[in-house]
Amino acid sequence: MNRDAIPVRPDIRCDVLVVGGGAAGFGAAVAAGRAGLQTVLAEAGPKIGGVMSFCPGMPWGGGYPCGEIIGGLIAELTDRLAAQSPPAAETRPCALANFGPEIVYDPDLAQIAMFEMLEEAGVRIHLNTTVTAPRMAGARIESLRLNDRHGAAVVRPAIVLDCSGDGDISAQAGVPYEVGDASGRMMGVTLSFLLVNAPWDTVFAEGDPYFTRHAERGVAAGRLHPDLSRIYLMKGFHRDTVFCNSVVIRGVDGTQPAEIARATQEGRKRCRALVAFLRDEVPGFANAWMTNLGPTVGVRETRKLHGQHRLTGAEVRAAKRFADGIVACANPIDDVMRGDGAMTHDAAVAEATWYTLPFQTTL
Ligand SMILES: Cc1cc2nc3c(=O)[nH]c(=O)nc-3n(C[C@H](O)[C@H](O)[C@H](O)COP(=O)(O)OP(=O)(O)OC[C@H]3O[C@@H](n4cnc5c(N)ncnc54)[C@H](O)[C@@H]3O)c2cc1C
């Protein structure tokens, strides 16, 4: 036998293949499984959650219409965590203008709960498994490959749900798309971490969510990268922990693995410098230490697929509610360090109103 030959596994048949186990893939797989469909979820990484697991502790939401969650699987997950003893999630106001309330949670317990919900729905989970090579039969995907370190299998699903975050499979299948803004510039990527042993009463005593006074000093002294002239720090789920989502690396193409690796290493260095600065210079951090440094940067933006409906800025600003609306939202428009631009969170709609995202944008 040729020891280098990759073993080929039997074909996998299922009703639904969900590509990617981020928030979207998690929800899609649970819903499909509960509907009685044979569902396979393939996730390239070792965890469920996507960006949520790359940036452990990232709050959920921030854009509920008028402060209310209408429902859905993330609401169910939140309720499940909040009902634990002690509670593993709670809703808090966001410290930033234009954002609604957000859900903070214990990321490890959330990981366990998401797996339970997938198991209960009968979903077959393949971790560390990358889906590639869609083979087309006309406009339909006939088969794809599931690849892991032990080999590859061909999967022939009736329905493919591309929840890869960057339209990986759709792009390979020929769906048209564009990348970034009109000039192809994408938003910055972020490496996050958590600080423990940072007493909230001292840390947040000044009330500035951006710690501007300290951050500007750090930049002027050459201790912090110039993009850290505002450091957004928020309370973590557990008392006296602080979540940092502020280390942003610009000009990274999130579809290119080598660029992601380079940005992650650059991010690690900036996180280390930031923690040293906080410990030395900012009240409350003297005895804090870093934990939960993300395994990779979180990518905000790559491909924008052309769906059957393409949502426009004008529709969002007009707070349009579509007949086939599947998500109601009042979120501000986030624009984070695109090219040499700043970080902005401008309100998209007037207060106390909201827009919906039409189902046709996803087809
Ligand atoms: C830095 C940052 C901060 C953010 N802050 C917030 C916030 O505070 N609150 C909030 O609500 N939202 C926030 N967001 C947005 C939120 O993270 C995204 O909207 C959400 O993660 C999108 O979920 P998703 O499942 O579509 O994609 P992702 O989370 O990107 O998940 C995609 C998954 O697909 C997998 N995958 C990709 N290709 C393949 C393949 N070929 N085969 C198998 N698996 C594959 C990936 O490994 C990944 O796990 C933030 C995003 C970033 C990057």
C-alpha cells in the first residue's frame, strides 16, 4: 500500500450540509435538524461559534429593535445560559452611543450549550473539517469535498447552506460578489483578549469607554500603536474581568490565510504591549493579567455576495421593513479602520425605529 495515499471515505448523503459553524451555521443547523432534516455541520476549526470563538467573550447583539430581542435561536441560547446556576449570561446596556443592549456570557459555557443544542437537534458535527470543491450540475451544487487530517469524503447534500462567513463555497460555485468597498478596501481585523483581576470600581471610575486620556499618552510615548489612540474596554462577564476588542490591524485580506497569520502575529505583539502599558500606567490594572488571547484575528468583512436582493444604504436609512424580512435590526453602521479611515458607529436609523433584512439577500 502507498503510505502517502489519502484514504477516500464512503460518500456522505444528507438533506442539508451547513458549511461553517459560526453564529449563522449554528442557527441554521439547529433549525434544519429540528425540522427533521438529516443535517451535517462542517466547521474548519475545533470549536463552534466562528468569530465568537476566535474572540472569546465578544458580546452578542447590540442592535435589538428598541431594546428588545424578538426571538430566535440566539435568544433561546441566551435563555438557556441565563437559567443556569449561577447564570452564565446576562443582558447589559452597551457603553457606546448608538448601540442597544448587549448580551455578555461565559464563552466556555456558551460553547457547551451550543454543542448540546446541536446534539439535541440530531446534527452530525464534523470539526476541523474544511469543505471545498463544489461540483456543479447546472446551477445546483451536486457534490462537495469534506477534508480533514485523515482524508477526504464526498458529500452529496440536497441543500447547501454557505455559512462560511466569507462566502467561500458560493464564490467557488460561481456566485458573483465584490470585496470590501468600491475600492476593494476591507475593514480592519481584530485580535481580542480578556484581562482578569482588574477591579471594575477602579478601572471604570473615569467613565470614558475609550480611555482616551491614557491611550493618547501611550501613543505619544511610543508604547502603543497609533491606532490605539482610543482603547475600547468593556466589562467581561465575570466580575473584575475586562474584555479588549481594540487591537485592529489594517489592510488585511481576510480571504488569504497567509495574511491572516501575519495579522494574528502582529496582533499578538500589540496585545502584549497594550497589557504592559495598562499594567504600568492605568489605574486598576497593576495586578491584572491577560488570558483568552484569540487564536486568530476576527475578520469583519470579505466577500459581499450578490443575492437575489441587494440591500442598499438608502433602504436601511429609510428603515424599510420587507415582506420577507427575517431579521429585525436597529444597529448602527460599523465602519472600522478601512484603508486609512477611522472607526465609526454612526446611527443607521432614527431612535425607536428599525429595519429588516430580507430573506432574498441570502439566496
Ligand atoms: C472583531 C469583530 C468584532 C465584532 N463585534 C461584534 C459584537 O460586539 N457584537 C456582535 O453581535 N457582532 C459582532 N461582530 C460581528 C459578528 O462576529 C458576525 O456578524 C458573526 O460572527 C457572523 O457569523 P457567521 O456565522 O456568519 O460567520 P463567522 O463567525 O465568520 O463563522 C464562519 C465559520 O465558518 C468556518 N468556515 C469558513 N470557511 C469554511 C469552509 N470552507 N469549510 C468549513 N468551515 C468553514 C469558519 O471557521 C468559521 O467558524 C464582530 C465581528 C468582528 C470580526
